[in-house]
Amino acid sequence: MTSMERRDRPLWMLIPGAILLAVVILAPLALVSYMSLTDLDQYTLRHWTLAPFIGLGNYVEALLQAPLLSSIWISVSTAALVCVISLPIGVTAALAMQNRFPARGLVRSLFLIPYVLPAFAVGAMWRTILKPDAIVNGVLGQLGLPAPLWLNGPASYWVLVAVEAWSAWPFVYLLTLAALQSITKDVHEAAAIDGALGWAKLTRVILPQIAGSVALSMVISFLHSVNNFSVPYVLFSLPAPASVQVLPLLTYAQSFQSFRFGLSAATAVASLIIVAIPLLVYLRALRLDVGERR
Amino acid sequence: MGRRRFRGLTALVLAVVAAVSACGPAQPGTRTLQVIVSVNGSYPTQQKQWFAYIAEKFKQRTGADLAFDTFSSTSDVLTRMQTSVISNQGPDVFEIGTTFTPTAFSTGAFTTLTDQDWAKVGGKQRFRPATLGLSGPAGREIAVPETSLPYVLVYNKELFARAGIDHPADSWDGLLTQAKQLTKGGVYGLDVAYGDTGDTWKLVRNMTLQLGNPLVQGKNVTLDDPRTVAAYRMLYSFRGTGVVDPATVGWNNSQALAAFAAGKAAMMLGTSGLSQNTLDNSAVAGKYAYATMPTIPPGHATLPSGGVPATSILSGNNLVVADYSINQDLAFDYIDLVTSEAEQEHLFDVFGVLPANAAATAKVTAGRADLGPILASGQGSVGTPFNGAWADVQLQLSNVTVQLIPQLARGRVTDAQITDQLQAAQKIAADAVARAR
């Protein structure tokens, strides 16, 4: 595209989108950033615009006193594990669903159930199943196995990972399946002509073709997991066991149980920055942010 | 775009705008009072019927409509309150729990009751003195008591008689001894909802008061006091001695009540009059009775010097009027109506909640010996400190048990583990109290 063509582009048509972006994203972000610099709590809520300005006080408290770093670690590690678990399951399921077989439509639909269930329902279902005197421990007891505590203590972290992975893998499956279906017949034929079959075809032809979609599904799954509030909230309620106090739970507790809205805003902003930096680097490396493949 | 199509689109936009406008808050002159109340999980159908019933009464009385909304948790109502406080619009009247009233007060968003306001709702003398304990600081009250729900102990008379025990003990040590005697044949002596964050702190608070530790007094916070350790030690000893079902570590209050109702436990701590409906339709119907919870603290045979014989926290519901409300008079009309003698009796008949209205209380409890312990517990209730930081203190007290559930599940919680948790709780609670205004 020449520089002349660039100048002639009707950029004014982006104005509605820019306004929407400003109203929906930038304005709340600016507001929460301002809140994070004030001592906004239950005592100043009534006249919130007059809440005392305390600079970086909330950030210092969030980093040094509140369990922010521990929550970031729990959130990020949980999300990473969810991605690691979801990836092979989702990709394998998509590959298995690629070829026609009887009742394929039904199986495809069934695979989507964990994803389409509301997060609240997912949490409530697993909480019911994993309670100390519920079905899982009942079965373990009948088999003569010890019945651990699932919703508190060391196992609770792994329960969170497992439940989130359970509801996350169908998304990976869905994007992978869409990518597989976009591979044209020509590619398959070319692979066959070149003698690439079976494992060689999968690793050298198919996977490179779907890598972008799979990577995108990983990024979205990671972000979704980091921001997932409903599942840990319903599974563990508040106050949550320390081992599963993820960022959304910490932010919620600071806001709606301790009424420290300023501190909670600082926690949200700090965690956004901490999570966004590696994410932006990753997006840039994969060039997912510009929508082009290297 | 054709003219016809353009007109159709314009009509659609106008219709959407009109519909959205109709969803907004009531405008001045529409005479609709918006009231938000806690959802009644025990009596959902009756609550809906009561909404219609009281709306009709209110219409007859004032000519205005009542619009009810419900919330399911403290977090839920706080979210609504926060939105309303900032936007200056929302419900005119909030029904809030007694322990939440200090938090509501600290926002400064509710009408401070003048003498004239009190007169509009029948005067303070209309209410039992005990129920006024968490209305607000003297002369700056914001809350009118609506109902009283003191916590009590419920026990299985048949199992007690079989074990040769007359009545639940009045000391915690005695209660533990009785629970051991009653634990046999697949039935546990006691039922405690360890997994219910709303339950355990109330029991601990009773015990610490009985030991002479108020937890918060002015700016002084004593969560890490040895008397608090003693209270938690007692609470956890029920699990340690095997008098409760091991599964109670994951139970909430409803599950604990269900176990008692099924005859699987001889006693249950921390229930209220609301449990009557469940129990009257269960395996223990006609076999149960209420009693006040022990008032003699752990490790003692009599109340020690400085101890307060607290039977329960001051529990129930209050009504507060939002100061942004343009329907102040209607709001007080509503409060006057629901706290009147007749309507308080009706509330008792429908929901089993003890009236805050003194005359109604006398009427509904006359000749009802079974309600005596509930009334006694109400009279012996001690309010939580009227401090804006109390919610944080309460959260920390609950959190101690949440973090110790794994040890409790194994059956042994040491003093060192309790102390560790309490020291962390002390720091957070002290910071919150120091910030309180």
C-alpha cells in the first residue's frame, strides 16, 4: 500500500469503534486506576469523589501486606496448569472428531457440555460431588481407600485445577476443530502425494496448520482461567482456603467483605499489569496481536 | 434505506428507549416504595404470599404501591447498597441483618432517626429493649428492629431421656460430657456446622464474652488473647473427642439441621426458631425442644469474674431508610406497618420469627413454654460491637476455622495452630479497627 493510499483511507469510520472502546474499556480502566490511588472505603463511599488521595499507598499495602503475590502465583500457576491439561485433551478430541463416524454429531455436542454449562453450575455441581460425605468419598470408602478432604487443605488446589480444566478443554477442542476443518482438501492430497501419512502427516502437515488457532485457544484459556471468579467462589466460598485464594477472590473479598475499594482497585490494577506483561510479550512473539502469521 | 424501513427502525429504537426508561428507578410522584429484603430460603412460597399480602395492606393504608426485591447474601446486599449509595438511587428501605448494621451506619448513607422518626414508627417503647441493641449509637440510630432470631441449641428429648439426662448443660464442659454420653449406636451427641462460616464465629464470640474477652472494645482488639484460644479449643474439641460426625467439617447450618432432623444427632448448636418448620416435618417431630446455649465458659464450672453470660449474638433483622430516598414518609409508613403489633404477630405466624414488637412478643409467647428458651436467648443476647470494622473482625474469626478445617478433619487442632491463625487475624482486625471512624 502506498503512502498516498494510506492517507486516503477513511479513518473517520473508526470513530464509532473508538468511542465504544473509550466508553467500555478506557473509562472504567481510568476510573479503577484513579480509585486505586484513593483511600476509598465504606467510610468514604458516600462521597466517593472526595475520597482522600493517597498516591501509591494502596499499591504498597497490596504488595507488602495483603496476600497479593501469593494470589498472583496461585492464579497464574492454576491457569498454566489448566492450559497444560486442556491442550492435549482438546487437540486429541478434535483430531478424533475430524473423521466421520456414526453419531459423530451427538458426540461433538456432548463434548461441548462442560463448556456451555454456566460457571456457577459447574462450581455447584463439583462442590456437591466433592463434599466430605458426598459421592466421591462414598465410592472411595467402598473401595477401601482413604477419603480425603477435597474442598479445603492441600487437595483443594488440585481440585480447582481439575474443575477449571474440565470446563476449559472443550474450548481448545472447538478452536482446534475449526482449524482442522479449515485445512483444504488440497493440503491433504499434497501430503498423500508426498507420502506423508499417519504420524508424519500429523506432526509435519496438520499441526503446523493449526498451531495458530491452538496458541490462540491457549491464550484465551489462560486469561479466562486467571479471571475466573465463579468457579472458585462457588467451590470454596469466602473466606476461601489460603491455597485457592486466586486473584478474583482476593479482589472480591477486599471490596465486598473488607470494603477496601481503593485497595481492591490497586490489587486489580497491579495484577492486570503483572499478568499483562508476559502475555503481551507472548502475543507479540506469536504475532497474534497483529493478526498475521510470521 | 427506504422511508418505510427508516420509519420501522425509528419506531423500534423509540420502543427500546421507552422500555429501558420503564425499567429505571421510580420517579417522584409514582408513589411506589422500593423495599429490598433478604430472601427467605426456609419459607420461599410463604414469603411471596407475604409480599402480596403486605403490599395490599400498604396500598389500603397509604394508596402507594410496594415493590419488593430480594438479596441472598450479605455480599449481595452490599453490592446493591454500594451501587445505590454512589448513584443516589435504588431501594428506599433496606432490610439488613443486625451484625451488618454497623457497616451500613459507617457508610453514612442512611437516615439518622430523629425523635419524630421514632414517633412515626411507634416510638422506641414499641420494641423489646434487647432488639434495639444494634440500632446505632445513642441519639444517632439508623435502624428500626424488625425481627429477632436469637441462636439456641436444639436437642432430642427422646435420646436425652434414654441416656438419663434431663436437660442440656449450662456449661460448655458439661455439654461436652453429655455429648460423650449421648454418642452411641450410630448417633452423635452433638451437631456443629463447622463448614458454615456464618456459624462458628458466633459460638466463639459467645465463649469469649463468657470468659470476659469482648474481642473488640473501642480501638482495642484482643483476638489473639488466650481466652480466644480457649474458645476455639472448646469448639474443636467436639470433633477431637468424636462426639460430632466427621463430615460436619464440610456442613453448613442446613446440613447440620438435616442431620439432627433425621435423628442422627442428639443436639445441635446454633440454630434458631426458623428451624421449627423443618423439624416439625421430620423424624424428630414432637421429640425436640430448644434450650439456651451454655453460658458458663470452657474450663469453668461457674461464670468467672468479668464474664458475660451471653446466650447468643444479638441476631435478627433491622430496617433502614436510604437517605437519598424521596419517599421518606412512605418508608416510615412501611416500617410502622410491619412493626405494628398485628403485623408482627402475622410475621411470627407465617415465618416463626420472634417479633421485635414488645406487645406482639408477649402475645405470641403467652402459654408457649416451648418458646421460652428462644425468648430467654433473645434476652441474654449480646450485640456485636457497633463498629464499622466489625465485618472485617467477623471475617477473620470465620477465617480461623476455614484455614484449620484440614486439621479439624484429621481430628486434632493444636493450640499452636489456633494461635498462629489468631495472630494473623489479630493483625488484620486491628488494622481494620484502627481505620474505623
